[in-house]
Amino acid sequence: MTVQELSTFLKEHLVPAKFYKIGGSHNNRICIEQTEDGWEVFFSEKKEKVGLMRYEDENSACMSMKNEMRKLMESVYGLTWAR
């Protein structure tokens, strides 16, 4: 999965954009961004990367973020999708 495919998936599954940021960070959102060493998935809080997870490849990072968004949607709305 690529970040473009992840973005499309989240939109198709009606995940509010206020929950995530693809490419960079934004306060109080789950973020995914590419770094010199690979990819990072984290929650951005007051310019801090909370729960930082690092990945070597784009697919692994995207699948991780997709799973984090699934858990968030389930906890907030009681809705989810198949893994």
C-alpha cells in the first residue's frame, strides 16, 4: 500500500480528515511521514511524536496507520472495517 492508496482508502471509509495527516505532522492527529531513514507513524501532540513507530518501507507504515485509524474509528464511532 502507498500513501496515495491509504489516502483513498481513508476517504472511501469516511474517516474524518481531522483525525489524520499524511505527509508531515499536525497537532492532535495520527500522522505518517517519510524520513531519510524510512517512514514514521505517530500521534502528534504539542510538537512531540507520541507513540512513534518507525518502518523501513512505505507499505508497512501505511498498514500500521490504517490499523491505528481502524482502532480510532472503532473507539470513537463503534465502526470498523475488516483488517
